[in-house]
Amino acid sequence: MLSPLSRTLIKIFAKGFYRVHAGLLLALFIIIFIYFLFINVLEQTRITPEERLMYNLSLVLAFITNPVVMAVVFILWLIYTVKSWQYVAGQLRLADQQFIFYSSTAMPQVHQFKSWFLVQAIILLPIISYGLFSLAIGIMFDYFVMPVIILLYILLLTVVSALVYIKWLNKLRETENQSYLLKIAARWRKPFFSLFIYHVFAKLKLAYGLTKILSGIAIAGLLHFFSDVKQDIRVAGIIVLTVITAHTILIYQEHRFKEIYMGFSRNLPYRRRKLLADYIFLFILLLLPESIWLLVHYKVLPATGLFLFGLSTALLFCSLLYWLGLNMRKYLRWVGGLFLLFLLLIMFGCLWFLVFLNLGVAFLLFYRNYYAYNPAVDT
């Protein structure tokens, strides 16, 4: 009698796997068991029935006599097994299957292993059937070593699959999806300003990567476009302004992270001056690659001024969100308008004036709207 856990797992995973991959398995069955076993040999009158049988069984005989063919087939079987792992992993992530994490792990791991071993054996039935058939052919033609290796390999695939499933189920889902950075930094001290950095590497790796790619394209493209006057400080200012504008999505995501996950932080005993300083440290970390580029291509004093301009612009874009709220369309309109305004001011030589102007406006917006802003109104 099958245990309740085995029946449940077979119904969800084994039967579900065959429903999803029925077309592929049917095609393989037709190709292997029909075409190769009943292939018609040309000029059959010139060969004996024994030779005709050898032709029909050529694939199986090559499988159990030729190590190269066997290695290729073993690789295909491994791919099939990994495909079954992907299916099971996808099913385990569904909300409807969450009960398995609690019901199955309440049993001893020996019972879990038996159930998952049976499930994987059912999933591997096409491979097992072909292996048993190869064993029978090997015995008929006095080939014993290769068929035994085939059966041991199938057993290994089944055992390893069962152990993989047990490992997945006995791990907390929260730890499965953690990035390597979070696992390495699990015991590090985490200042308040650094929490968004960990969030980026846990959930926003794609957004961060695309932002840095856009930033690199902006730097290379503008340097090429202004190749004749690339040493002009106004060109560097335009590049920094474009780079900060490319980081707008990360700035928006930082504010969204604070409002959705860290809304309680307004009740913490942090002064607004300290919170604004935290934003400075955060943007220094986010803009570290661009800062290195500035130090490499410009002297220390101009590079420092350009970095302060970028930092003040980022603070202004961040403070805007405390006034506008999580309204992406309105926010992007403001960012676009400020970009054009700052571009004109840079062209007229007002780059260093913008550093102080942006810092002043950013501090004013942040100081007046940090406690006044209600996220429920604008979202």
C-alpha cells in the first residue's frame, strides 16, 4: 500500500509531469520503439532473419556495446532528469503547493526519501523501460557489463533526484532565494542607510545592472559626441547629469522600498539631518563606479566638484519623492523638466552654482515633507 504522502506526490508531480510533457514523450516513443525496432532493411531477401533482427536492434546493440554511444545516451538521460528537477522546482514554488513544505517535512527523512524515490522512478519510467529492454537484449547476446552499468546509472539518477527534492523541502524558502551577497553578509553590521544596498542585490540586480549599462553608454556616447571639446568642464557636467538621470529608477525604487518595507522608520529616533546624511552615504555607494571614472579622467579638484554636483542632483531627485509621493508619471515629468533646465544652466556656465542650489532645495523638500507625506494618499 502506498503511503498518503506517496499518493499525493505522485498525483501532483509524476502525473503532472506526464501531462505537461505528453507530446514530447509520445514522439520519443514513436521514434525509438516503432521506427528503430521495425525499420525495414533494403534488399531483405539477401539477409537472414538473424541479420534482419540485428539491424532492427542496431540502436540497442550500439547502446550496450559502444561506450561512446552509451555516454551520449547517458547525457540525454541526465538532461531529461534535470528537466524533471525544473518541473518539480516550479511546482514547489506555486502557492497551491505550499502545504507540502509542512506536511512532508513533519515525517522522518527516510519516509520522505521513499516517497520521492517512487515519484522520480515514475517520472523516469521511459528511461527505466529502455534500460530493462537493453538488459534483456544484453543477456540474449551475452553482453552483461554494460546493461549492469545502465541499471546502476538509472538507480543513481533516481537516488540523487530524491535527495535533491528532500534538500529543497527541508530548507526555508526565504533562504533559498537569498543572493550570495546576503549569505556572505549575514553576520555583518548593517547601518540603516545600507539596507537598500542589500535589497538591490537581493531583488533588484537586473535594474541595477541595466542602470549601470545605461550609465556606461551615456558616458561613452557623450564623450564620442563631444570628442573635440571633451576636456571642457561643461561636457563633464552634462555627462554627470545624464548619469544621475539614468539612476532615476533606482532612486524611485529606494523610496518605494522605504515606504513599503520600512514605513515604521519614521517612528525611529533619527534626526532628519542624520537621515539626509544616510542618503549621502547611500548615493556614494551606488555611484562608486562613476566616481572612479571621474578620478581617472579628471584631476582631483574638478572630479570632486563633479561628484558633488552628481550627489546634489541625486539628493534633489530623491527629495522630490517626499513631495510628489509614489507617482511615477508625475515624478518622471519633474525629472525630465529639471534635466532640461540643468542642461541649459550648465551650458551657460552655472555648474558650480547648481551644486549649492540642488543641496539647498533638496534639504528644504526633505525637511518639510519627511513627516508630512502620507503614502496612502498618492499610491
